[in-house]
Amino acid sequence: MRDVEDAPVARRFRFVRAEELPAVERSVAPPDKTLSMRDAVAAFVHDGDTVCLEGFTHLIPTAAGHEIIRQRRRDLTVVRMTADIVVDQMLAGGCVKRLVSSFVGNSSAGSLGELRRRIERADPEPLEFEEYSHHGMVCRYQAGAQRLPFLPLRSYAGSDLPGVNPALRKVTSPYPGPDGEPEQIYVVPPVNPDVTFIHAQRADRLGNTQIWGLTGVQAEAVYAAKRAVVVVEEIVDDEVIRADPNRTVVPAHAVDAVVHCPRGAHPSFAQGYYDRDNAFYRSWSHISKDAERLRAWLDEWVYGTRDHAEYAAKLADHFRDHLAVGEALSGQVDYGRRL
Amino acid sequence: MTTAPPPAAAPGAADAPAAGATSSELLAVVASRALAGRRTVFAGIGLPTLAASLAHLTVAPGLEIVYESGVCGAHPAQLPETIADAVLITGAEAVLPMATLFGAVLQGGHIDVGFLGAAQIDRWGNLNSSVIGEWERPQVRLPGAGGAMEVMANAREIFVVMRRHTPRSFTAELDFCTSPGPDRALADGIRPLGSGVTRVVTDLGLLERAGAGEELRLTAVHPGVTVDQVREATGWELAVADEVAVIEPPSAAELRLLREDVDPGRVYLR
């Protein structure tokens, strides 16, 4: 909608599809940002990049991680609060040199075999690990999104973490503390990934992204990044988004590409679309414990599938029988309109 | 809503007599009693969720359970399997972004009790959930801090539930201090909001401390457990209260609620 100064007022304030516009206006119409996952990863992920995947247990962008593995990206720095199954898979795919995270476990279901081999035995190679707490990571995304030099938080005092992570620094507040004395506080630096991937329930073609249920740290992770790719269960018409603007967690101006990828968050869940695959989480501890078995899994489910549609097709019965969810509609609110 | 079949269902378990409480049931019941009078509890999955849910039905009917995922006032139709289970969201009173949850709810001082677990605890209630061995090349890499450090620093008090009271987990010196109690924080020049660990519920008994400057003291044992047994299972010279109480075993009513209402599928009541 930018720079359409000469367009009639009604057109300036109503979304018009590009093809409806005269040729002269087509160049300034809001762009359709839809891309295939293959093209999005090819365009936005390069060897050596810092890649953020966010989604706190809900809406984990697994399909994006799998496509990064398929395209055999190397030497990535992966930024993710809860390094879980998708990170273990990317480690096994040989994509990751450095991990920035605040939790390295398979949820409450067990261990990450590849991650433990890398950290405990440098097998097959060492993993650089930059460790934070959850709030530390949240503050890093916030500082990154706001282009601030650091953010203070009431964590880390007395912890051994600052001893192994020199990025955690203690400063003296420029303002007196509650008792009038100088106050000390730890700070974390910003993080600005080259690209952030998030998964969401739906977006329009411009990138206006709506999430409900757990919204986690997705908005901050997107705004912190230089580029952002939103992977969605559904692409919807602009009117669907604009009927409920408060549900938009990430607006189009922050989004570079929209990828339509149903069931792309498996084995995590998409509230209202499909449930978490708890059985798979439990089985991952066994699969990943054995390096050979883990590689066989990758061969079958990642390298052996052309794209996520093929992966999801292999799980069609499982989704129907175990992960389907019933309906629990939200109530409606009245946004009102001027009479 | 479709749910996964409960794993390891024990047929007929709900009919078991009250006397046969399992270790998990014992821990959940003792922890639930400690929540009497508390308004907000920050709970993880497993025993803390069982304890908080049972307290909600018994000693703390107004208790609000807050989860790290951002859910406040959860009213799940089924027992959640994770802190982000979809059943926690449907019907919840609020779902907050993480920046609000950590920044305002925790740091803002809205949590009365936080439940934490750990691989190791020391006499001051400092916790290790990061590594066994050296951080650089550990023998065992554990999940790490998550939000535990924030819960420790900001909740008014911390309850720890330990399934096994052993000298390896109750250790004189932590391999790594992930979540420091107030004494370590103060030594680093920063005063935390809360008192740190005030209660540790174990399979042998109950340890308590009031706050900064105090070490954990044995205040109660389960029936049949001796003070010497607890001393032997603790990796430091354990302080013992002048009078050590015997914990009242779970009542038939507590066990019935736990087995029939809170965890009928025995997801956590192993």
C-alpha cells in the first residue's frame, strides 16, 4: 500500500489483487510473497549463516529444518530456545557448527542422542555451544528486534553460566536501586539472525501472520532477523486476516516469504489443526541414541522424501487416527464500525 | 478432542487400597499439602502438575497454575503430557507471550511457589540441571537452565521434588550451578526477589529452609524411615531439626482424587 499516492482513496485503503490493477499500479501493489519451501530455503539460507527456528513446543518449524537438511547446508549457527528433535536432526544432517540455546533436551520425553554425542564426545565432531536461560534468550530476541545494545534481566546472579558464556555480563545500573545504592544487573546482547523461520496457523499472501494458542517468542524472533520466512498450515484471503487483526502476531512488513506447508510442525502441534505426536517424541530418544539408526531415519524421512508433502503423506493414517483434533471454537468479538 | 492412549495403563490400579501408595503418589501428596494457602504456582509437567492439581482439589481450591509455555489458569480436560499440551490451552484463562510470562509474571513477582527439579542439589538449595562432569566436555549433558534460573530468582519460594534421595543427587558440591539460591546471588552482588528453595520433598522425607543464610534441615520422614537413613543418603552433614515429625501417609481421599480425578490414566503415577 506504500507510495500509492495517486490512486483513488477507496483503492488506497482497500486491498486490491495485483491482477485487478492497471499495469502502471501493478509495480507498487503489495507483493505476493508465497514461495515453495525449496525456493525459500534456497534463497534465504546460505552456508555459514545464523539461522533461527522459533516456536516454543507449539508450531515448531520442523519442515523448514528438514528442507535445510535436504539442501545440505553447512556450518550454520542455529539459534533456538528449546533445541529439541528438529535441532538433533539438523546436527545429524551435518548442518550445524554452533548452537545458541537455553534448553537442550527432548521435551520431557528423554534425550537428544546426536546432541549428546557431539557435546559429550565430540562425535563425529565438536559442537560449539553458547548457553543461556529462557529469559536470557527472550531478552536477546527483544534486544535484537529493537536494535538495542543489550537488555538487563534479573537472572544469572550466582550462576555458573556467566563463567562459561562470556556474553553474559554484569553492569551497574545508571540509576540508584530501591535502597538508593548502586544496583548491579546482568545483561544479554542482542541476536540478529540472518533468517528466522516460524510456523503459524495461517497467513495471507502478503505475510500477515495469525497465531493462536501459544504465541511464544515468534514475533520477537522475526523482528530480530534480517529476513523472515513464515511457514503456514493455510494461506487465507486478506479479508480473513482483517476480520480479526488482533490475532495477527507478525505483520506483513516483517515477512519476506510465506510458505504453505500443511502439517509442517509435526511432531509438534498446531492448535486447532493437529495434536502433538507424543509417541514420536518418546521414540526419538531410542532412534537418536544409536547413530546408525538416526541416519537410517534421516535417509527414510528426510533425504528419502522430495518435500514435506511426501513426508506428511507417509503419515496420513497416523494423522487421521492419532493426531486429529475436535472443534473448540473461539467466541466472537465485535470490532464495531463507525455509522 | 482426540487423545493419545495413556501409556503404561495399570488395569485395576484405581481399586488398589489406600495403604499401597506408590512412591510417586507419596511425593505428589506431600507436595500438594505444602501448597495450602498459596495462590499462584509455577509448575512443570509430571509430579509438580500432579501435586498442583491435587492441591486444587484439596488444600488450595483457588490455586492458579502457571506454565512456562505462557498458560495461566489452565483448566485442562485431560492430564497434560507436556507444559505446552494443547489441552492446557483450550479453556485456559490466559495464554501469554513468553516476554510477558518471563518479564512481567515472573520478574514482576507474581508467582508464590515455583516447582523445580534437578540432577543435583546442595545444602543451600542451589540446583544443577546442566551437566554431570565438566561443562566443556561433560560425562552427561543435561537439558540446561530452561526457565529454572528465572523461577529460582523470582518466585517467592521454591519447592523441589526429588524422586530418589541419594548422596549423588544430594551433593556437597554441585558439578555446575545452573540455578543459584539467594546466598550465591548475594555473593555475586545481586539480591533476588525470592527466598530460594524452602522445601525439598523426597522419597525419604522432607527438608526445609526459611531463606538466605539458612541451610536445608530434615524436618520430617516418611513412616518407617529413620533419621540415620536420610543422613546416609545425603552427601553432606545433614542438619536435623530438634523434633523430626513423621509424615502422615496419604489419606484414602487424597489417593482416590489422585487416582480417579487427577491421573486416571496413570501417566505420571508410576
